[in-house]
Amino acid sequence: MIPPQTLFRSLSLALGLLALEPAYADWTDALESRIERIDQDTPGKIGVYVKRLDDGKSLNYEADRLWYLGSAVKLPIALAVLQEVEAGSHRLNESLTLQDTDKIDGSGNVVWQKTGTRYTLDQLLKKMLMESDNTAANMLVRAIGEDTVNRRARDYLGSRGFKQITNFTQVRYEVYRELHPDASKLTNMQMVEVAGAPMGTERVTAFRRALSLEPNELKATSMDDAYNRYYAKEMNAVTLTAYGDMLEKLVTGKVLKQPQHLTALYKNMKYDSYDAYRLEAGLPRTVRFIHKTGTQHERACHAGVINPQDNGRNAIVVVACAEEMDESKVAAKAFEQVGRAITQTMLAEQTSRK
């Protein structure tokens, strides 16, 4: 039999521990409290949008302003391509030839392939989503046209959710034009070579030498300045609520009509794998998670849907972006903490199986 004094001490300790964690009305309050702490403990800024599709409740943490997407913009591009296929304007087995003007630095290896190499639209979709290949993305945008990408995107992102989606060559030109207006004279492979220099003064020097410029001819003296000026133009940026609405429409069958396209898209969004990276590192291994990341200088995003199966009946939409911080290590840690906060407040029954 346990002595009364021992029971009293145990009860007092338990009550004390409970007092450390405030009581919340529902998961939105508890999650927002955790995200606020993550934001306070992280340099820079974070924005988060979360929505449960079973009860319609959502959390909006700085989610109504525009955030730069980086490669997360490739999902709207993929959806536009698939919608064009479903409309009969293109075919997934349609072949596209790699051109010099498609090649650009970034993830993936298509940039290093011989000009004239042929790919099907299906192959390019896989490379763009699974490997985040920038050159593959350029080829797909060229295939259906940038105007079509933006027209389609407005259907699922809304007219107020974003301004303009461009290809990745345009991203580079816009950034480098902030250093000097002659940036448009660079060939695609010259930009690839410039990107081979480390970010910072060495990148600026590589750019200047590629155009035979003197230091005093530059409009901006650092890559930080160039990127900040580019970000201020709000291209390839969306509100997190708009991106979340797009994901909700996707998993509830309002974007793609043909099930085989949705199945293939989910596979390309890593439905069947677990990467333990960013948001996913904080989620239980037992949940399904389709997602796309985005990374650029001092900008990062991770967006996806937890348990998208069954037409999103029990799905949770998650969109997180960060700025003014190291886009790799620091942002990855912050996103992991957001994923863990979602697990603790919304997936508590699955934490024991993580």
C-alpha cells in the first residue's frame, strides 16, 4: 500500500506540471501558442497556415501576406500542365526538346544534358517535383506558356492570392538586373557559371566578370541587396491562405478530374516516402504527407497535406514559409518544430507510434 504522504507528493507534482501548460479552448489556440514561441526563438520571420478539412477550422499566423515560394511554385505549374492535358491541349507522352534557353542553375541534372535531348511531359513533371529540377520547370512553362500558367493558377490561387508566376530563368535575370541592367545580356549557361561561385562577394565578382564590368558600375554591391530588391517585386510569391486553398481544392477533387493524374501527382509529391526533413521531420511516420519545398537566398517554404487520401476527408493542410534567415539549417529546424507542434496539438493519438 502506498503511504498517504507519497500519494500527496505525487498529486502535488502532477498538478504543478499541469499548471505549466495553459488550458486551451481547442487545437488552434494551442498550436498558435507554440508557433508564436517558435517564431520568437527563431531569427527572421515565419508564417504558417493550417486547416483541418474535417471540421473546417484553420489557423492563420501571418498567412494573409505574400511570401516568396521558391521551388514551391512548381506545384501550381504542375497543376496547370495537368489541367492542360485534361483539356486535350497536351499529352503526358508528348515529347519536348531541351533548348539552351531552358538551362538554368539549381536542383536537378537536366541542365547538364545535351541540348536537343528529348523528354516527355510526364518525365519533366517527375523531375520538377521529385528532384525540384529548375530546367525541367522551365521546359514545362515553355510547353504550355507562361500566360496559361498564370491563368490556370488564378483559378485555384485566386486573383488576390498572388501577382505573377515566372520561369526560373526570369528569376535569375530579375535578381541580376538589380546588380546591373546588362544582366539580360547573359546567356543561360553564363548564369549557370555565375551561380557556381559561392553566394556573397564571390558571386558578385563572378557576375561582374561575366559582363566585363567595373565594381563602380554596379547598382547594388551585394547579393543580399539584389535579392531583397527582387523580393520586393513580389513575383512568385503568394499568400499562405491562397496556397492552402489550392491544396484543399486539389485533395478534394476540384482541380484535377482524372484519378490517374491525381495518383501520379501524389507519388511525385512523395506520398509513399518519408524524408525526415523540415515539416515532415516533426510528423509521425504513420501519416501520409504529400508536399513540396522551396528554397532561395534567405527564403524557404514547405507546404503539403497530411493524410490527403479519401478525397481529403481527414486531411490537414499545412503551409509554412520563412524569411530573413538561413534558408537551410535554421529554416529546416523551425519547420521541424512547426511539424512537431502540429503533431502535439492535432495528431496526439499518433505520437506514440512515431
